[in-house]
Amino acid sequence: MTEPLRVVLADDQTLVRTGFRLILRADGIDVVAEATNGAEAVEAVRRTRPDVVLMDVRMPEMDGLEATRRILAGGSDAPRVIILTTFDLDRYVYAALSAGASGFLLKDVTPEQLTAAVRTVRTGDALLASAITRRLVQRFARQGDDSAALHRDLASLTPRELEVLGLLARGLSNAELAARLHLAEATVKTHAARILAKLGLRDRAQAVIVAYETGLVSAGEHETARHRTERP
């Protein structure tokens, strides 16, 4: 990826946009458009075709959740979306993750964290390292009849893939997962890619949600839960 990373900023606060723009551009990231509401964000994405969108949740006219849904309805060539919020446990953020957002950042993020997050999601990874994300999923994930279709999808996964999905949902990194299962990191990445492909998911953020909503992982379950040790 040699071309400059292209970003759309969507936030109704001028100071937030200005600060983020300066931080991103100082790190060689190109801010191709700014939006003050969701409708402007959707139009900006259509016009500029960015790699990543930094999307505020609460904006006038159209909120960030609806804008995220419309942007990601564009298919596999849609940009990655990072949700911006001042609240770490927000139902709107969970809904955005369910809709396909790649993660979220608190607005008091450091410059280094901001630029690292944008670069991370551009490569196809999700922002899942923080325990906040797991708490958010645990708080809002609901098991029930509406998740039955997702549950049936899990039947397409092999036992090893189910195991990998469960460990991903508990927040293990590739390195930690590889050590746990006695696998190479490249093998872990292959398993993760196959899981996403079989379930029709954009990235690991959605995979974590599926793991909770289908009951594969229960809220409050610790990552020390029993696991298989045989090689695939």
C-alpha cells in the first residue's frame, strides 16, 4: 500500500475536526473531506472514495449510525469506519459495530493512538485490543430468536475455527492465540480469514459480536475457559 491513506472526518464539532485533521496530516495521512452530519458524510464518501471514515455518533440531520449503515451498504469496496464517541459504553457504538464498523475510539485519544488506529483498520484489522470493546459487546449482545440465523451460520465452521472464534471474542491477540493453540501466527490469521469469509463478515469486530450473540461465548466468561490443544 504505497498510496497515501485517505480519510473522511465526520463530526459536528469544528474543534474536533480541526484537531484530528492536523494530527492525521502531520503523520502523512490525507484528509480528503470533512462532514458536519451523517448525510454529508455519506456524500463525501461517495465523492472521494476514502480508505477510512472517522465517524461521530451523535450528529444533526443524520446520526453516525445511520450514516455508517448507508456507507457500508456499498459492499466490499466500502471504506472502513471508526466510530468516535465520548462514551465508552454506548448502545449506539454497539449498533455501529453490528452494522460493520471496524471499531471505535474515544475522542480523548492520543495523537499516536489516532494515527495507529486509522492505519490498523486500513489493513483489514479491527480495533479490538481494548477491554472496553469486550465490555461493550458483553453489555449489549442479546441472545434469542433474532440470532438464530447467525447461529445456523456457525455450522459452517470447523471445530478448530469455532475454537479460534471463541478465543478471538475473549480478546486474545494473534500472538496470544498462537501460543495458546500451539500454532504459527500465520496459521491463526488463516483461520481468522476463513471464519470471516464463511460468516460473511467484514472484520473481527463483527466476529466478536457474532460469538456473543450466538452464545458461543457468554458475557463474563474468562479467557481461561477450557480449550482444545490438538493441532488442526
